[in-house]
Amino acid sequence: MADAMAPERVVAAARGWLGTPYRHQASLRGAGADCLGLVRGLWRELVGPEPETPPPYARSWAEDGAPDLLAQAAGRWLIPASPGEIAAGDVLLFRLKPGGPPRHAGVACGPDRMIHAYDGHGVVETPIAPAWRRRLAARFRFPASSFDI
């Protein structure tokens, strides 16, 4: 299995996105990003060119019966986090509806805080409240880039 990116690098890079406005399907630091765009932008900063281009997606894609594209892509390119508590650098996937597919993503700054993008707020650092913890579907880590090995 590949080595994971150093958590402090992931958190520092994610904090560089704070204040980026929310823009559906965007992924450009300072100009606009949604939650997936934040993770995509961090991949480009930390790992390298994106390994695949996401298909267009509606704001309500997971509610429209679309396949579980977010978790499938994460499983292809990110490293599953070992069991345990949320840790700095984790890529977090959340379900918004019980039993539904994950359709929101964020990056943990530690066990109790995350950076994520959402409509009306942009990219922000917030507590991981109990409501978010109940919706946590999966945790992953960024792989180390070839420059780190």
C-alpha cells in the first residue's frame, strides 16, 4: 500500500483555500470551489495532476439516484484510513441522508475540526459537530507524491 501524505502538509494546504467562494463544480483556490473541488484542488497541490476528470454533476446528484461516484473515486485514488478516530489530514466523506451515498467531503484539521466548502459559506473551517459525526461514511488519506518518496 502507498504511503500517506504528511497530515501537516494536507492541513496547511487546505487552510490556504479558506475564504474561497462556493462555486458548484469549481476547483480553483481563491476563485471558487465546492466540496469536491476543494479535494480535487488539494490533490493537484499535494500529489500532482488529477488522475481523472469528474463527470458533470447536479447539486442534487446523490438524491437523483445517481451512482455513488464520490466514494468510488475516493476508493480508486485515496488511501483508506485505518480504523479509529478522525485525524488531521483525513479526507472525510459524509452522507446527507441516512442510508444514502456520500455526497459531501471535507478535510480534517484534527479530531474535532474540518475544512469544507458549502453553498452560502464557501471554504470554511468548522467544528466536526455531532451531526457531522453521525453522517461520516468514510475516511481516506492523500497518497504521498512522488516528490515525497
